[in-house]
Amino acid sequence: MAIGSLGDITFEVSRDKVFTFDELRRDVKMRYAKHEIIGNKPILELVGPDLSEIKFKMILSASMGVNPLKEMDAIYTAYTNGEAMVLMLGNYVIGNYKWVISDFCEGYSAIDNLGNVWRLEVDITLQEYVEQIGDSTSSTTTTSTTTSTTSSSDTDSTSISGDGDGGENPTLG
């Protein structure tokens, strides 16, 4: 029976298989700017929410119906691809954003005389993933800027045109 998921990684507990986490902890913080004041205590100013983190442990054990290396490979692939994933517990989505595996630590705790891995212990840290603001899918508008100069000796005018962002070569007209 599935008890949750992280993207395509499904956590489940059944008679034949135990693939789940332990000690899940979510850390939520706010960001503050600290303004130093001569002769007084500093003043804090609320900047806004910081990215949340979730940490948990997993035991990947062949004795619990799991192929430790196969499951670790799926975790490693999601990590190296920087895959942003939805974290669910039951039907409940955790957080308002997706999550990425920011780091993990794996320990090989049971290996037989042929090199087969029977048990892996993994500590995983997820970090909240907020989509980039102003990505290529958002609509942008450009404005045109025209500057006119008039010489005091004549009435000719020169105009410089561009979109105002400074990234183009202006045209003189």
C-alpha cells in the first residue's frame, strides 16, 4: 500500500515490501535583515520567507523486499538531474512548491562476501524549489524610448531609438 511519494519514487509498506522513511522533519524559516546601530542593539527587518527544508532517513534493505542499489539509483538520478518533485503523504501534498534533493548521505551497512549490498542507510535533505520569476514562459513587454536633441545653431534634430533596456545598439535617425 502506497503511503506517499516523492515524484516517481513511491513509498510503500506491504507484507512483501517496506520502502519508506523515518524521522521526517520539516524546517521552516523567515529571512531577516540585520541593521547595525552604533551604541544600540541592531534592528531586524523582515525580508520574507526562506526556503523550507525537509530531512528524513531511509533504510533500503533486501530483507524488507527492496533492492538497495536499484532504489538508491533512482534517488541518485533524481538528485543529479535536479528534478523538482511533488512530495505527498497519503493524499496530502507537503508544501506549496515542489522539492529537490539538495543532498544525501548513504551508508553501506551490510555487504556480503560477493559484494552484494544487502542494506543501505540514507539521509536525504530536500529543499523547496520555487520556480524562477520571469522565465521564458512569462510574457514580457518592451517600451520604445526616443530622445531628441536640438542644436542651438540649427533646427536639425537627432533622435536615438531603442527599447530602453540598454542591451541593443541604438539607431540614429
